[in-house]
Amino acid sequence: MCELPQFLRQNMSRVNELLGPESLSWGHIYELPFLEQMATLFILIGLHVPLHEAVQTEDPQEVVLSWAEDNSPLDRWYDAHESEIEWRHLLWLAVVLQRNILAIMLFHQSMGALVAAVRQGDDSALFKAVRIDRTVLLAPTCADRLSKAEMLNDKEFLRHLRSAIKGPTKKHMAAI
């Protein structure tokens, strides 16, 4: 959880150079269920064809997991497509995948499942999601709930939100 943000902070000028001036908001992706989030991001980076090929095998999960090995099909795909990759999409994939894994580890729900619960009126799901990734507030469902709380001056909601913005507590992290 700490390595990616730390790496990005240490290499801020290079990251800014790679990303350019384009928008970098990924919060809206959390409106989708986890599998659709991954599918969308795989399409954005152009990795959907190898993924489709993996699905046709006897053990798709094993094939996809093998992509993490050195000199894997993923390495060969990357070498062949490096000039076409939009780095912000690759960064989105890394961050969204990391945050979903953390949400599943801490709360046994993906970010998409937490946002779906918010859509059903579960404020505690919103606070859990915010603890994992504050950009979830950019998802329309969460932005609508925040706007309603602001309009009604819902002090209790805003107090809980202020706490959630601080991120996972030591108690949450002890669970993993």
C-alpha cells in the first residue's frame, strides 16, 4: 500500500512528464463492479486481446498469474506496445487494482461493491471506501451523497467523513 505512493512522490518530475497535462481522475471507475473496472482498464491499455486469449485456455487464472513472471507474455506484449501505451491508463490500472485489493483485504468488499452499497444508502460503506481511496468521492454516487450532506449540514456525516479521509487506522491495518 505504501510503496506505490512513495515511489510516485520520489519520482514526481518523471511522473508528471509521463502523464502530461491530461486529467488523471479515476474515481468514476469505482461506479463499476470490480470485474468491469478491470475489463475497462485492460481495454484502455490495450491488453484485452491477450486477456481474451487467456480466457480461452483450460486455466485462465493460472495463465494471467503467469504474466507476472520474467519474460512472460506480458513482458513481450509491453515491449511490442510500449510506444502506444498511455501512461496515465497504466497508472490508473495500478492504483485501482491496488486499492481494490486493499479494500478486499480490509473490508472483504471491492471498491465497486462499497460504492454499490453507498448507492443503497449505506454511509458506512462510503466511509470505508474513502479510507481506501479518497478519489472515490469523485464517483457520482459518492459525490451525490456528499452534496446531500453538505446541503443538509449533516454534521455527523461530515465528522465521520473527516475521520475516514485520514485513511485506514492502525486497527484496520492490524487485520492484515
